[in-house]
Amino acid sequence: MEIGSRVRTLRDALKLTQDELARETGVTAQNISRIEGALNVPSLDLLVKLSRALGVSADFLLTGEETPAFDVKGAIRGTVGLSAKSKRLLIELVGELRGE
């Protein structure tokens, strides 16, 4: 399923018209129609607005998979003051604890 299909499925589930979604995201209904019909790909800015209006993450619109709100690996990698080796070991440990 592509971005447009996910947008349409979510919009329909929320009982929103293309006009309503367009107003909420600051674009035209024609733009929403073209996205849903896979004729246009939303800009990054519009992707974020669509995700917020539809109540999902931008990741979900892009991939169809919801990512956890808190990414432990990303948090470990972004921690200042830990060596690269320590970060790798912590990520491995978290993976083991999760059974990955």
C-alpha cells in the first residue's frame, strides 16, 4: 500500500471529506485527491500535517508500520559522553533483553 492509499483509508475511517482534510492541512481538495490517487507525493511539510490530522505518525504514512514512540537504539546513539563501544554494547544488551 502506498502513502495515498493509507491517507484515503485513514480519512475514510475518520469520516473526513477531502475538503475537510484539505482545510486542516492547508492545501486544496484537488491536492488531497491527487495524493490519494498516487498522482502526487506530499512534501515533507504536508506529510507531517497529514500525519497529525489523521492521528498517525509520518512513519506510518510512509511505511505502513507504526514505530514505537520511544526508540531506545536512537536514544542510546544520541547520548553524549558514551563511547561508540559502550553504545554498541548497550544496544546489544537491549536487543538481548527484548529477545531480538
